[in-house]
Amino acid sequence: MSLDRYNTLFEAYLLNIALTKQQATNIDTKLSEAIALFLSTYEGDLDIYAQGSYAMGTIVRPLTEKQNPSGKAGEYDIDIALERSHWSGAQDTLQDVRTVLEDEYGELVDQKLRESCERVRHNIDDDTGVDFHVDYVPIKQLDGRNAAKRSSDKWFPSDTKQLIKWFSEYSETYTFLPGLILIFKRIRDFADLREDIPSICITALACMYYEDKGSYADDLLNVLEKVVAHFSVPYSQLSIKIDPIDDDLAIKISETSHSKLFSFFTNCAKELRVGFTNEDILSMQKYLSSSFPVNLGDYPEFLEALRNRDIGIELDGSLNIVDINEDHGKGSYVSHVRRKFFSSGEKLIFRASEYDKQLFGIRWQVLNSDESPIGKRRGNLFHARGADGNEGSSSNDFVNHETEQYSGEHWIKYYIYKKETKLVVEIGRKFFVEVEK
């Protein structure tokens, strides 16, 4: 069986584990406050920028208390670089940063003295238990960028800004790489292995071994199986590198973790392959978590995936997910995204948000009820229909005409993507039409 069967499920899965726009906004609000604080303190000699997963657009949504088998919620990990040429010694600089943060945030500043940063813990969601913390990382410009090392009171070369630039250019070549990294991170988090393998190592391994195999499942199995081989070597020979960082990232993995990770990745790769082959969703969820769709029937084989059109999804927290508008308001009102009809033949007009057609494209999608006649079920991605019902005949790509015909429940949605990147930037939530005759 071709594993592209699971592309639609993986696209839904990515929306479940990626940073939402509201979550990104909450984080940005706190970061803006801190940025203003440091700019006022070190006016004229400070460059502030995000680094790590948040800057790369590969931050994975943490597990909630209910999702995590351990019952402990995860947290967002945000890294902010504070770059100056006039920082003093490493220890003094870290203390200066801590003093500024304590004056503003008080007890929210973590008491643990970390090697290269100062941490502030923020609450983000009382309902899920998910918090986020911000690590403020002083960077000194001294023959290049350098990070502080508290234990030796020295600065050492560390140019994460160059890494972010490199990854941005690299991921432009591989549209589906960021999604693979998110999936890899969720697998790690669900297995409670955050302390064993940091995100930078996952990113490095994904970049080392990623190949576009045509489906998310094939991409994942390919990387997992190569990671198994990578970890099969003795601990003393383990090496993990990523351009443009000179350091060997394997130093971030202990010998005990090396053994644990090899065993875990071996089982994960084997069991996921069997699960995909046997269409065993529960076997998939064992590693992918309950965020992976449980009902295969909701994603019939004829439901076309974005990936079939070589279109990916923006996963950096900027994705808009909005309601679809229907012009005429016909039918019995059930909710703002659901109407019910007791006869057929009503004309419906759906409107998407309008973007610049030169820069953005749109595809609509309808999934008919399984009560529809054989050969009449739809699931393809299509250009907007005009009043005549023909695909591509609409005078406005962002306006789609439909006629309700068949009994059962049907839905419509849309995807707006940026033509340059081929990444979806807005999704119209499913609008449901029920027909009872």
C-alpha cells in the first residue's frame, strides 16, 4: 500500500501539533515587553533577536496534562539573543541580565544558575497546564558572535543567527522538512525524551537525512531508520553536526541517553512501519500521540492532500484559520458553520478572505456525504466554481458557487497559499451542509 494514503491525516496532525496564531501572539506579547525593557537599559548598543526553534518556525505545541502519559504538561521554550559588543566578563554579564529581569519579573526569574542564559517562566494556559519560559542569551560581538559560559567565566564561539539564516534557505529547498521536524519532536516529547535529546539535535539529524519521499509517512520512516543506523555506533563514535555550527552536538547527549535513544528509535521505526502497512491507527498513536487522527474513515482515499499538489503548510504560528462566509443564509440555521436543508437544489455562495491574486493562490475542497451516488463523491482540490457549476468558471477565485443536491452531511473548506513558497497561509474552517430529504 502506498503510504501517501496518510498524507491527509498527517496534514491534520500537523495542524494539531503546530504553534497556533493565538499562542504565537501570546508569546510575542511577552517578548515585546522584554525587548522594550532591554532596549531601554542598553540603548544604542543592543541587537535583540529570537533564536532556536521559535526563530526557525519549528516549535512544536507542548503536550497538555491530559495528552502526556506522565500527566505533566510540557512548556514552550523560547530563546532570545541579546547581542552587544560591550558586554563585560561572562559571569558579570549573566548577572547583569539577571538583575534587569528580576527588577521587572521578580519571582518569575528562575533561581537556577544556567550555563549560558537567564530564564523567566511565564504562565500561558491555566486550562492545559502548558506554560512557556524565555531564555535570555547574552551574545558578545568579539571577532564573531560568542555566548557566555558561566562555569569558566569565558566566552565561546556561538553563531545561532547564522544557523537561522542557513536553515531558512535550506528549508526553502525542502518544503516538507519543517513538518518532519515537528513530527520528530512530538514523537520525542510523547516518549518523555526531552532530557535525552535536545531540539537542536533533532533538527540536525532531520537535516542530515531528509529526503522528499513523496509522503509524510515515507519521509518519517526514512529519517527514523537512518537515525537508528546513526545511533547504532558506540557512544565514543557518535557525532551530530549541522551547518554552520562547528561544534559536535553529540556532546549534548549522554552515554545513557545514547543507549536509550537507540532502543527507542529502533522500536519506533519498526512499529510505525507495521502500523502504516496494516492501517493500525492505534499503533501509530502509540508514537505520534493522540493528536494523530483516530478515524481513518474521516479521510477517505479520494480526499486529496495538499501534498499531492506540492503544497505545504506554514507552521511558524502565522497560519490563519478562519470561518467561511455563505452569502445567502439559506437553510435552517444550526450554527454559524452549519446549515440544514430538507430539499435539494438551493444555490449556495461561499466566500474566502481575498488576497492579492498575483502573490497568492487558493484551492477549494468539498467532501460529499457517503450517501452521494457512486461516482459523484468529491474530495479533490479545485479552482472556484462559477454559477454554472463548472470548476474554474468563477470570476473571482475567492468566491465559490455550490448547489446542495445529495442527502447526508457535506463540508467545504479552502486553502490559501503563497505562490512563492507554496505554503498555506490561511485555511477556511469546514462549513457543514446537512441535507435531509
